[in-house]
Amino acid sequence: MRTAGALGDVLASGGVLASGDGVNAAWPGGGWVLWAAGAWAVFLAAHLVLNGRWWFWLLPSLLPPPVFAALPALLLVLSCATGDLTAAVVAGAALLSGARQSGLVPGALARGKRRPPPDGAVRVVSWNTQHWCQSTDPEPFYAFLRGLDADVYLLQEYHHDQFNGTYRLIDDERRLRATFPGHRAVIARGLITLSRLPVAATVETAARRTLRVDLEMPGDGRILATFNVHIPVQLRLISPLRADFYRAVRTRAADRAREYRGLLGDVAGCPHPALIAGDFNTTAAIGDARRIARLGADAVALSGRLCPTSWQARPGLRWWRLDWVLTTPGARVHSYRFRDPRGLSDHSVQEVSVSLAEPDHPATAGLRIRHHDEGTRHALPLPGKDRPEGQ
């Protein structure tokens, strides 16, 4: 790869890692900056080459994406302070080469003045519920859902964790319908799509952790295809000293690849404008981000956040963005924001307003379309093996 090669050239030029005698004279003992910059550059070169190509690299790619900008930027400042020009060159090259891994969205700072959504736009929320109020009181959970007041809800993890790598499906349908009497519900695969809009069809997908529901938009009844997505998480929360830990990572890497291949085919074969949203368990630093880029246009710049994040490992550690909203041509996102889940989930709520930009010309030949059929009894269980706690 060019970026990895460029880093290699910088490291190799003039014996960089072995020639720190004179370059740190401005700060005695400052040669460690050069070594730190070189070590990071070597790691980054390996990351750019192996990420998304070797299953094991799913583990290093779990670093918080801002590290890919913050660490080389810090090394660049320190190298300037020490007067180490070679370290500055290495750190600067690493900063430029790893910028796309950082998850930073400079375009969010130049998005201009907000404009109200046009007539006919609908409000959509996507949220990983963290096992459907398993560890929280149902009253505030349902009150929070109701308070989001969305036209369409794309909800993930409609099941309970067994805390042994598996989960069980649940049936909270009666309460769900009582809470949302004006919404239609489609429930399958541990996913729920709730919609005030008429449901035109549910469409079978090759991706087994995706629920596609086609909706009739207000006004002329054109179709918006919604893809409610939950990509498998990378690992089990067990000791990395156990062989089972690495077997699970390898198995899940294959599962994730199959899911993305299926989803790419599902979206490519959809004749309608589409909104693809959910928990992708993928950051900008993970190789699968390349697959996400092929699905549709990322709407996150509309959030106005330079460093958008949506998941926290622990309270106060919201450093990762795992949740995405994408659109295909014909679907337009007018606003995008992350909403605080108020302790009800480790994922933020994604809220967007969406409209259709162009007339839709249905071409449904060849699609496996089923009439709308509601109910938990129609849920298609996902493979429960190695499912981790808290995801």
C-alpha cells in the first residue's frame, strides 16, 4: 500500500531509528521521541496492511479511533519541542497516513446553517437497546422510547443476554403495542422496526442480522427501504489467556465478513432509495469500514461533531462510534444527532430526518417479498454461540 510504503521509506531513510545522536541536542535525553514516533509508524504501517485482511487484526483495530490522530499529533508537538526534525517527519507522516482511521469528520465543522427539514420528511431513530431493558426498569425504558416520538424506530437487541455467550428471544409484544398504538411492528431476528408509515413489504435478506422493511412515505406513497442492521461483535468477554477467546475472534471475523457480503448484495439489489442504520460494531479504524463506505453515503457530518462517538465501554468512556446511518441515492438526510440514552443503554440513540429526493420507479421483479406479518412468533433467531455480554 502507498501509505505503508511511504512510512517505510521515511523510517528507512538515513537509518532513522539508529541516528538520534545530534537531532535531540535541544533537549538532552529527548531521543525517546524519535523511537516512539518510529514505533507508532511501524504499528500504523502494519495496521494499514493487515486491517481487514487478517482476522487477528480485529483486536488491535479496537483501539479508540481518536488515538490515530491524537498520538502522532502529540509526538509531532514533542518532536518540535525537542528540535528533532527526523522525529517530526516520522510523526507528521504517521498523522497524515492514519487520519482516515481516526474517525474525525472535519466536514462537520463547515456544514453551514441548519435548515428545517422539508415537508414530507420523517423522523427516524436507530438504537441498540442493550438487551431490551434487561438490566433496567421497564417503566423508564418505555417512557424514553415513547418520548423519542419518532415516525420510524429501528431497534436492535430485542432479546436478553444469558451471560454465557448466548441469549434468548423475548416476547414483550403486548406492552410494545400498548405503548405504540399508532405504529406497526415488524419483529424478526432480535430486531424491531416500528413505523407510523404504512408497511409496503418486508423483504428477505441474505444478511442474517438485518431486517428490511419497505415503507410508504407521506404524500405520494413512494417507497423508502429501511435496513435495520446489527453486525456481530468481534469478541467474547472472556480471558484473552484462553484459546476460546481467539477461536471466537476468528469465528466472528468470518461471521462479520458473511454479514457484510450479504448486506452489500441486499442493498445493491434494492430498487428503492434506502436508509441503512444500526449497530455495525465497526469504527473508522476497523477494516470493515471500507465495506460500510460501499453501502451508501455516511450522514454523520450533519451531526456537527468533529469526533462523533456513540458507544461507551464504561460511563465516561464514550470514545468509539459503532453506530452508523447511511443512505443510497434518492434518500436525503436533513438532520442527524446523537441523543443521550440516559443510562438505559451503552449506545447513544441516532436520530435523523429523512425525505425522498426523486420519484421512485419500483422494479420489484426477482425480489422475495412477503406481506407484512407482525409478531414475535415470526422472529428468526440468530446464532447465539459466543454472543458476549453487554453487546
